[in-house]
Amino acid sequence: MKKQDVIFILGVAVVLLPFFISEPVFRFYHTFNAEHGMVMSFIKFAILSTLGEMIGLRISTGLYVRRGFGILPRMLVWGILGMGINAAMVIFSNGTPVFLQYLGMDDAVAVFQGEGISWRKAFVAFIVSVSMNTFFAPVFMTLHKITDTHILATGGTLRGFFTPIRMGDVMSGLNWHALWGFVFKKTIPFFWFPAHTVTFLLPGNSRVLCAALLGVVLGVLLAIGARKSNVKTK
């Protein structure tokens, strides 16, 4: 373990430790999270998913940060995407059980909202996960790739980030083979379907936190996928 790894781990511990050792801090978090869910979604994803990308960068290049990486623009993007994920979770966790009732599973809503865990509840949670990750995740991941490309192209600065995105040029320059072959075809069915099934089995007030923690994994996966894409295009 190198010095930069020790500093990184200590920094993360300093940020997260108060929530585990201080009851007032935890109560404040719990209350604020319940009353301002979208704000907390922004904060959680801005911090955790950016950390995930930093870890992904460390895995692929040996560095947590490098010139042009753009920590602040990435935090801003992840915060906004985090609010989108929160919205998607609300929409799909409420709409999918209703659709299952429309298809003939008359107790889908009651089963999904009920206490405890059963095979029927797990089935509904799985369908919710599949629905969200099939219809929402590809668009979300493509948008993230577009913003990631824009951040790198503008030097990782906030000023550069707020310049217009050359959407046509960026989209035509994406490695769609890598996006499909790794991000869509592998991470969605083999990781996100089961991971979000577990997430939707949790109580409603814990789902966004779990999704934010999974955001660390998402940051790593997308960062590694981006590096693979860059290697294949050289």
C-alpha cells in the first residue's frame, strides 16, 4: 500500500466516521434525509460516485487524481445524476407493481409494500429492477459517458464544463462497441439486475442510501469501462 492509498483511506474515514460514532450526527442525517431526499441524493452521489471514479482511476492508472480529471465537474454531474436515480427509483418502484397488477398479479402492490421478505416480494423487486435498468440505465450511462468525455475535453475545469457540449461530435466519437459489450451487456444484467433487486427489498428510506453506496461500484465500473474504451480506440 502506497502513501497515496493511506491518505485516501484516512480522508474517507474522516468524512464517514462521524456518522457511525456520533448519534446526534446520525440523527441529523436521518432527519434531513427523510425531509430533503433529493438534496441528500445529490450529496450522496456527488461524494460516493466520484470516490468510485477515483478508485477506478487508481486501478487503471495508479493515480487517484490526474491533470484534467475534474473532481468538481464530476461531483456536479454525479449529484445531478443522483437526483435522476432517486426519481427513477420512485417512479419504477411505484409504477412497476401497478403494471404487474394490470398483467394479472392482483396483489403485486400489497406484496411489494408489505413487511418482511418473501419469494413473491423478491419477484416483484426483481421485475422493478429489470424495468428500471432496462429503460433508464442505458440512457443514464450514455449521458454519463457524454459528460465524462466533455469534462476530459475541456480540461476538467468548471469553467470548461459550462461551455456548450458538442453533442453531435461527442456522440459520434463514442465507442459504442465498448459501451454495448461491457457497460450494457455485462454490467446491467449480471450486476445491476441482482444488485437493485436487493436494493428494492430494503425499506423505502434505505434504498437511496444503498443506491448511493452502489454508486461507488458504478463509478469503478464506468471508469474501467471508459479506460477499456480508450484502449480499444487507440
